[in-house]
Amino acid sequence: MNHLTEEQLILHYYGETGEAGEAVDSLATEQHLETCSECRGVYGSLQRVLNVVDSLPMPERGPEYGTQVWKRIEHRLPARRRGWFTLPSAWRWVAASAACAALMAAAFFAGRTYPGAPARGQIAAVDKQAGERVLLVAVGDYLERSQMVLIELANANPTAHLDITNEQERAGDLVTETRLYRQTAEHTGDTQIASVLDELERVLVDITHAPSNINPQQLQDLRQRLEADGILFKIRVLGSNVRNQEVPAAKTAGQTL
Amino acid sequence: MECTDLEFVTRARAGDTDAYRVLVERHSRSLFRLAFRMTANQQDAEDVVQESLLRAYKQLAKFDERASFGTWLYRIAVNCSLDLVRSRKRRNEHMAPEDSEMEDPVLSLPSQAPTPDRMAMSGEVRERVADAMKELSASERTAFVLRHFEGMCIEDVSRVLGCQPGAAKHSVFRAVQKLRRALEPLVSTAR
């Protein structure tokens, strides 16, 4: 008769069943233990060890503990932005239209600043320079935040496991922005900027969906990908051009006012 | 009828902080138990509870409504605990195996031949168990805590760990095997 493995005994202790094909049957294990003194001895030892582990003390918290915790964290909760799907339907369309209009303009200006982007004809617009400045600041800020997330991951300690929950949260926020900027860039025909944003979006989505706790190998894979795509460099160039445009835009806007 | 976690999550997402308060009140005690098992220190466990609930609030939008809120929260708490344990390791801080309020009166009793019951309660045994637990890897410790102390099934353990059930099961196996090798001499002498 084959003896039970340690794994089978552990599964039996916890009342778990084995995987398909493992043929761990609780009743069969029980019967085997009744007839096999060797396995019974091993199982007894396992039980005693786990009983000793149970003797570790556990400080209890009373029913009021939850209220105490709430008092400690209440003032530290960030203000929650109103969720998109909590808006009434009509307001969603209003918000969507406004966002699209703003993003169309933002992508237009970002496209103008990207190297090699085709020169655009003059566009007549009221307060054009002031609007341009605001949008450039917004685009610059967005690019900087994207860059920071990628730099933090690229420079993390490569020898240890890493919790990237925080970076994932920020990447998740940036994905939506990136998608909207990219779609707008595509719509306005800025293929180069659309291509950079497409790459950035894919990287951010992958970061968002990665395990929160990544091992050194996964981190190394991510780094290699960032290096291979040259995405950091592209964002840096784009961001730098946007920042360079911010100063003249501010000066022009100041002169206009 | 009492509202489900999901209903409170939906309200909290819409900005209702009172709804989140209910979730905090419901889950704080179990989070503390988990955090204490993971960190073996009361103050650290308190920090983990607070940090986990703050992180969860910030990430509410990411919560998948098909999942269990408790399991999701456990996953965040496990990550917070591991972060804390890792940072403490980096600082080479000494981890006290027990808190002062957990002082064991049995230790002060003179006895040359402890019975198994006395042994099980003694500070020495507790220290050996704590040492053995510290020897477990992060995934082994997490899987073991969730399966053994929290009574989660392997399927749920794998959800918290974010891995396949087979991998979670093997983490439990390895943890129990390591504990058994470390503690078996102790229980044999106590028999």
C-alpha cells in the first residue's frame, strides 16, 4: 500500500481536495490513516506542530475598534472626485463635449510642438495665446506625470520584490487622459504624436494590469521594454518641446492682455 | 435588511464617506488580525490597517464589483504588510516577537518538566514559533496566514495572492513543511 504524501496529509488537515487526477479523497485518506500507523504518526506530528502554531497569542480588538480606526483615518481621506457614472446622462454628454473640445485643442497644440510635426496654418481665435498657454501647461503637466511613473519604475531596486500599487494607481489615472489625447491627435491628423501616445497608453495599461507586487524578473522585463521602445526618451522630447513653447506663449499672452 | 458591501462600495464611489465608514467598521477587526499575523507586532498591525483602508479608498474605482470586497481589502492589507516588513528589514530594525502586554506569566513559573500544555503556552515555544514563521518567504507566510489562521480556502488564498490556486496551494505546502521541520523537535520533546 502506498503511503500518503505530506501534501496529501496537509490537504486532509485543512479539509481541502486535491487537483483533478490527484485522487485525494477525504474518506480514502481517513481509511488509510486508520490502518497505517506510519502515516498516522506523521499526521499526528503535523497536527501537533500546527496546534503549537495556534498557540501564538492574538491581541483581540473589541467591537468599537472599527469606529476608532475610522476616527483615525477620516481626516486623511482624499476628497473623492464625483464618478463619471454618477452624473446624470444629460450631464455626461455635456461633460463629454466639453472634454472633447478641450482635448482637441490640447492635442492640436501638443502636435505642433512635437518634432517633425507639419506646420499648421494660422488659426484665427479669440484669446488664442492665453488659451494656448493654459493648454500647454496642461499637456506639459500630463507628460511630466507620465514620465515620473515610468522613471520611478525604471529606477526601482532591481534585486527585490516591489509593490507598485501607487504607480499603478497613477498609471490608471493617466491611461484615460492618454487615450483621449491620442484619439484627438488621430482625429486632427497628428500621426507622430498619436503614435507616441499610443505606445505610452499600452505601457501604462500594462503597468495598471500587472500584479501589484512584481518580482525582480518582471521589473527587469518592464525596464527592457521601456528601453526597447525608447518611450521615455520620446516623452522627454515631447515634454521638453511643450515646456519650451510655454514661455513664448506666456509672453505673447501677456502682451495681448 | 443589512446592506451588502457592494452597495456601500457603490455609494462610497459616488462620494458618500458615511458609506465608506460602514465598510471601515465592518472590516477593521479582521484586517487587524491579518496584519498582526503578518507583521507579528501590534503597532505595525495598526499602521497596516490604517494604510490599507486609505489605499483602498483611493483605489475604489478599480474595485471589480464581481469580486468580494473583503478579499480585495485583504489583498491590499497583505501588500501593505509585506511593504512594512520589507522596509523594516531594510532598516535592520529588530522585530519584537511579542508586545509587552502579551507578557506570559507561565515564563516566570519554575518548572523543570513542562507538560505539553505548558510548553504550548510558554514563551520559549512562542518564540520558536515566531522565529519559524519569520523564516517563511513572503508568499509562504501570506498563504499560510490566510489558510491556517483566517480559514480561507485555497481558491480565496489564490485570489488574495493574485496567483493560480495551484501556486497558492504549494505556498501553503512549503510553509507547513518548513514549520514542521523547524518545530517538530519541539513537539516531540513535549510529548
